[in-house]
Amino acid sequence: MEDPHLPAYPPITRLASVTFPDGSCTAERQAAIAVEFQSALEMAAYTEAHLQEGVYYTTFFDQESRDVPNFAANTARVYGNIASMLQGGLGYKTTATCDGLTEYCSTTGLYAHIIDNAEGNAGRINFCENFWTDPRIVSTASIVDVCEIEVKDLRMVQRTRSALLLHEMTHTFFAMSFEDKMLDYAYGYTYCVQLATGNFDRSCMKTQMQINSTILCPDASGNEGTCLAVKSARNADSYTFVAAGVWYTSKCSGSIPLPDPVTKRSVGLRRAACPGNSDSIFLESYNPIGQYVHFGDSYGAGMGTGRTSTDKCRVGSNNFGRLLYRWINDESVEYVEKVCSGDSLTGLAGQIDTWSNPERASIGTLSIGGNDVGFSDLVWSCVITPNTAHLGSKDRADCVAAEKKATDYMADAGTTGLRYKLKEAYLSILRKSTQAHFHLYVTGYVNFFNEITTDCTDSSFHYWWSGYKPPSDWPTNRIVYLTTDLRSELNTLVTRLNTVIAGAISDANIEHGSTQIHFVDVEPSFSAGHRWCENSVGEYHEPDSSIADTWLFLSAWPDVSIEAAADTTAATEAVEVASLISSGGIPLPDAATCYASLGTDPDPYAYAMCQVSISISEDPTGLEAVRYRAAQAAIAGGDYSSQEIPGYVPTRQIKTFHPRSPGMVAYRDALLSVIAGVGQL
């Protein structure tokens, strides 16, 4: 089958580069992978230079796309980028593993899946058992060694391991010059040809797939329908067919023939164009993110960061959900924000009930549990103690009671305990999703203090008398100092809560029969010098709002700028002051009934104002009462420069002990690390 009109196959001198970070691939498989990497490199490099040779380019890419100026050049660049990746060029590092126990391998039945770290300029390909054991997937050498004497059609050569490897590489930002990754609109020769001609009804393919993939070609009813032909230019298998045709033609010294098309049959009105047999191998190596849903309490809401909303949910513009969505940077992904700062598990249930289009979601994030253990009561009674009518002994007793209540709830191993209720909440999210490819990432909470340093033992975060070595309050002893014991107490509570969360995640995964829920530990990021009391040699003294490396708020502390988001604390407070003045006053709830009437999931500002009302009623001549009367007088006089009014604006008060914007970035980055490890990015 020698064709004298074909160019001689030029030798490739570029060598592929792949490393194996663990022992999951045997020596035999490492050698086989290295050979396939080299073949995939040669395939990509040759196709870049000879893209339009043969009939493959016009068969698998639609006419409209081919008519676009520079389409051919841009398409060739994709292959060039893949060749560079496989060679280790431009700093891109590719690693390979053979972990057959990942969920994508063991549960979903994939052949391989790629974890693309765009920021780190690296990719990890994990090869599943199917890659080695499915008889339809063969080594490249098994084709090349015989193809000059045995005619192999395009369907056969596209099912070689090097071609599958090239398919995987199209699911990276690097291959696409950091634009959108390729998707899996169609698999197999028949469907890919139909796709390029605008005749591919994706519902045909979905009925044959073992998992529920994301709807990519919705019809008028929102169901999977016929794909636009231009989607062929964004389809991974289309690129693989072109490359396999071009490269194997050169290797086999003759054109690789197109296979006979699969015949069609009528199966009703909707699927009249469905093939009677499918020649697709459903790699399903990349599930595009159709929707990202973000659930959470005040930590999930990012209360105090950027500009915080004025409704009862107090949502900060730099919450980690929004930061993650900005990082995804894909307008085709629907972002659903279901966060509210006062939410406990009760509020979360309502958020889940009102979650729209859950079947589109691939990724969910969740922060919950802090309000369930009485986070606000702990901060109020154990650290800032604003009520000057209380003696220090009263505050300490309230603190111990709040700690015991939280500890007992976390220790309860029954159906009334926090662990069980968290487990049920996680499962309710999975049930609402219905999708096997949906994964929920649950964040933990952070320790507030370095509990070892000694300088902080002379510091206080008292609401009225905070500072380093504040004047003595003897004999009332209302000032709470940040002793190592107190810091250890509060850190221990956070650690216990994280342990309960992690345990509930394990329980939920076991009950559900899959690993779709993942714990995201943010504590290591904060423990690297970003909590309070990190001043080991007294280089500064707490509290110090100017320390940008402290990633937590106290009342009235400014935010810290991140990336393209400037600190807007002053502007936000000015707007809130103006709002209070225009409202004509600062209403206080009934001190006798407000706490009981807060109910579940209250507005954090309502909680704070209830505490203000109680403080004034218990100490009518105290500091709170004096400031409140002065603020009311300033409002009546329209005094925008008043120093007292800001004491009652919402964001200033309620953000204490919550992460500043750099802390939200740390949450995002911790999430990205876990999501990438699962293989969803």
C-alpha cells in the first residue's frame, strides 16, 4: 500500500518527558507509558505541521468553523501545545500515576483522567485498569508494526493508547492556550462525523452511557438534543480522529481509510437519527462544570470582606465561593450562591430546598456547623465581653457554659448529635444533586490563635478596653486576657468541630456508597503565621489591626486588599452610617424578649443589637448606654462625622473573629488543591 505521493515520514528527534511520583505504576507499565507518551508527542508534532493532509480535517471539523480566519492555524497550535506539554517544554511538567482505586476509575469506569493545574503549569494523568485491560484499546506498536501490510481503518487507529493520551491532553488549559478546555460532546467515529455535519443528537449517546454526564446541547425543553455543528471545533475526540488519521497515514505509508458508517434505525420520534449500533468508547475523561453551588454560614458568606450586603445574610463580595468562581473564569458555568451568615443546619435545609437546577452542578462547596455550636456566644462570653454590668466571674461562668454546651453537642454520638445531623445534611445535598459526578467540598474552621507564644498573655480583645497591658480593672476583673489556657481552650473547640465534620463526611460517604464528599482543611494555611498572637518575640503587640498577615477581623478592623479587590472598609462604613442617619435612629429590640425571639438562623446584626439592648438595660449608665445616647443625638443632628454612630453600623460589629479577604483566598486555594486532587480541575 505504498503511496509515492505521500511525504516520507520525518524522524522525530524530540523526546517525551514524564515522571512517576509514586509507586502506583509498575516498572512494566512505566515503560509502556513512556513509549505511548513518545508516540503521542510524535502524533501531535506531525499533525501540527501537516494538519490538512488527507480527508480528516474536513471530515471532523465543520464548514463554518473551517471558514473562520486562522482556524487552521489555531487548531494546529493545539497540537503544538500538546507536543510541548509531552516534551516538558515551556516549563510544563507531566506526571503519571496508575491508581485504579480513584472514584473515576473504580466507580465511574474511566480509562484515564487528567488533573490539570493551570496555575502550576503541570498535569497529572492517572491511568485506570480499563486503559490496560479493555481489548478495544491497543498499544500503538501493535498497529504500527503491521499497518503497512494490514489495512487498518481510522476507527481502529484512533483506539490506540497514544491517541487516547492525546485526547486527555485536550482537556487542559495549556493545550488550549489557556482558553476553554475541550469537552466531550461526542465519542466515536459515527457520532463525531454526525457532529461535524450538524446531525448529532446527543441524547442518542447519553442513553448508552453508564453515568449521567452534563447536558451540553440542550433543546427547547432543557433536555439533551442536537448539537450545533460548530461544537466539533470544541470536541476532544474530533481532534483525536484528525491526529490519528494524519499521523498513522505517515507511519503506515498509505492513507488510513474511513470506516463504513454505522447504520441508523428509528427508535421513535425523538431518536429517529440514532445509530442502531454505537462505535463509541465512552472515555468520559472530563466532566465539564455545568454549575457550581456554594452553601454556607458566615464563613462561607465571607462576612466583612470587600463590600458586605445589607440584607440579613450579610454576604461579603470576597467570600471564597466567589473567589473560586472567578478563578474558574468560565461564563458557561452557572454560579449559584446559597449562603447566609446566620445559617445553621436549619437554614441550610432551606437553602437546599430552594436550590435550582441541581442536576447541572458538578461542584459544591459548604461551610456549616459554626452557628450550630454557638460560635457567637463563645466569642461574646469568652473573649470580647462587652456587657460592663457583668463581673469577670459572671463572664467566665457564661463562657464555661457555652463551651460545655458546644462540647456536649459535638460529643453526642446519637441522632441528636452534631455529627449525625451534619451527615444527614451532606446526604441531602447529594440526593438533591442526583448526579454521580457531583462532588461536595466541605471546609473546616480555623484556629484563632497561636496558643504557645507568651507576649499575648498581656493582651486583651475586650470590646471596650482592648489593648496590650490595659489598665487594671480590679476588683471587677472584667478584662479577659489572652492567656495560653484561654487560647488553647478555644483552639481545642475548633479542632473538635473539624474532627466532627470530618467524621460526618466519612459517615456520609459510607452510607452513600461513594466518595463524593471531601473535607477541606484550611487550618494549615492560617497556622503558617496568620492567626492572632503570632508575635513570638514581641515584635508587635496584639491587638494590632495594621498587621496584614493577620487574616482575621476584630470589630472595626479594616479589610486587607487582595488581587484586584481593594479594601473598601471605609466606604462601606460610610454608606452604613448614612443609612442609619437617613432612617432617623437606631432601633433597639426588647431586652427582655429579644434573645428568645431570635430563633434559628438570625441575622448576625439582630443578634448583636439584642446584646446591645441587654447591656443597656442591665447597665443604664454604662459605656454602651452612654455611646448609644450619643449616637442617637448625632443621628438626630445629621452628624456624619460622629464617632459614636459607626459603633452601630452592621458590618463593623458582626465581622469579628471572621476571616479577612486574604483568609478567603486561603480558603479558595485549599479548595482548589482538594478539587484538583479529585480530578475535577
